[in-house]
Amino acid sequence: MIRKAVIPAAGYGTRNLPVTKSVPKEMFPISGKPALHYIVEEAAGAGIREILIIVSRGKNAIIDYFDKSVELEHHLRKQGKPHLMNHFPFPDMHIQYVRQPEALGLGGAVRLAEPFVGNEPFALLLPDDLLVDGVETLNRMIRVYEVYKRPVIGLRRLEDKSQLRNYGVVQGEWIAPSLVQIAELIEKPVDKPPSDLAVLGRYILPPEIFSYIKSTKPGNGGEVQLTDALRAWLQTAAIYGMEIKEQCYDISKTNEYIELQWLMYQKQLDTK
Ligand code: G1P
């Protein structure tokens, strides 16, 4: 039922400067593969074949990574190492790109996906957040969407309350284990968080989200926040949050990035 995924990768990566001045955060390596590889893998595992990546200036490394490299393939064949081509990703995925000319917030980026999405629900996957069992999580979110046909937002419980300031935060009523009907939704920075449930970069959204984004006024720094569009929608319709208990790492945080690197490296050793 969910055939399409949108991956915003147009941000400046200001939390990770200076490296992000020339290396997109989405290309940060994790056990030899860029972070974005795992996100596309997650979508593929959930049966999604149509992907739109929103890029911007300086992000061509992303486009090159998912492209066929005829010279490299030729070179590897000549060297007698064609097996190394097995690492080249996703021949059966259809990946397209749209370029965002100016960083106008997550809402501004998602808005560019409207022609791609058309009139169907889609998954929105933020490449900052890497889930170790991402496929399982995404499938669970899709199942929740299939029941309610309403937006479903991934949530992460943050034990360290000081971290809540860095995320959107929700508050609501538990209607099933791991499932919250959201009553309040606030974009970062949140001074007095109403709960310890942070918005994680996984969403299943119906296409009506675009009209809410269009009528959302820009907030801080002229950025249009997706959270604000969802908050406006919440006034007239239900929105659900699914607590994600699987291991999740925010790669824009150095400590979590290093932890994830180590974990994936060990996983790789285990499979050898
Ligand atoms: C976005 C959302 C924020 C959410 C976060 C999760 O922020 O606006 O509500 O908590 O993703 O990664 P960004 O990281 O794009 O600034």
C-alpha cells in the first residue's frame, strides 16, 4: 500500500560543521556504506521501490553513489574483480531527485515532493535517524497506517531529558501498547517538554499533508516546519505516534554516530 518514500537530504548539516561543508551528512560512512544506503535499504525492505531524494547544492556525492558507474564496472572487470560490483546498490529501485534551491526547513523540503507523491500516502524517512531494525519498524508503522489511514509519526522515548530540546516533542493518550493518539505536538526547541516522547525521523503521511504545509507560516529563520503543519492538522483530525523501541541512532550526534559505527562493524564481523 505504501509504494513511495521521500528522503530529505538538502540540509546544510550545520550541527556537523565543518565536515559537512563538503561532505553531506547523509554520506557519513557506517561500516563502509554511507548512512543513506541504510535508509534506502530500509525502504526496499518494506517493499518500497519508488524513492525521491531531496538534494541541494553540494550534494552530488549522493546522486553519484546511487548511479551506475560504467568506468568503475569496466575497471573491475578488467582487474578480474567483478564480485566487488555486488556492493553497488539497488538495481531494482527507482530513485529520483529534486533539488531544493534554499534551505527552507523540513516542511519546505517535503513540499517539493508533491508532484512525485501524487495522491497516495508515502513514507518520509529522515536520514539523520538510523534504526538498526529499520525494516521491521517501518513495516509496523505502515500496518498502523493501514488501520487508521491517518498520519503516523515515529517516536523515541528519551531518558536524558536534556536531549528533548533538540527534537519535536509530542504528548497524547496511549491507545495500545506503543501507540499514542497525539494531543499536542511541538517543534524544537521545546522549553518545557510535555512528555519524554521525541519525534523521530520516520513518518507515514497521507497526501493531504501538502495543503497543510502550504498554509503553514515560516517560523524561525524563515523555515517551514513539518511539525507545525501536522499540528494544524491535529485540530481537525487524529494523528498517531508509534513508539519505536528498537535501537535508534541520531548520526548528527557524535557519540551516537560512534556507537552505531562500532555496532555495525561488529555485526559485519559476525556475518563473516
Ligand atoms: C526534524 C523535525 C523534528 C524531529 C527531527 C527528528 O528536525 O523537525 O521535529 O524531532 O527531525 O530527527 P531536523 O533534524 O530536520 O532539524
